[in-house]
Amino acid sequence: MDEDFYRIELDAPITAHGEERHEVVLREPTLGDFKGIRTGGEAGFDLGQIAIMVSRLANIPPGSAEKIPVLKLLPLKDKIASFLP
């Protein structure tokens, strides 16, 4: 796997852009991807913020990102958070 990407397999597919997706692949975020995202604090990201970032980095609609099970979303959150200071 390329170091700039993070891939996670889904137990049940989601639909994004009219296609079934059995995995979510994140690209490395840019500074602009974090625009409007609240980060930091004791809680870090809230689930809504994670869904927005996953939508941006995986190029899927927000509604599709919201269909990802929470247990699959948490590793994605950790990967996104790893790009923060």
C-alpha cells in the first residue's frame, strides 16, 4: 500500500456515486481539507466531523460516508488525526 493512502475493507458495501464500494480509500489530506473542520480538545473530532473528512478524502458523498459503521469509522478517524500536529 502506498504510504499516502489508507484503505479499509467494509463488511457490507456502501453506495457512492451510484457504485457499490466494498472498501474506503483515503488520500493524504491537504491543508484545505481541514477548512471548516473543528479539531483538537479532549474529544478530538466528533463523528460528524469525521464523516465530512472521510467524504472529502475518499471522494464519496457525505451521505455515503454516514453509512460507514462506527467501528469501521474509528480507524479512519485515527488515520486522519495522524496528520494533525
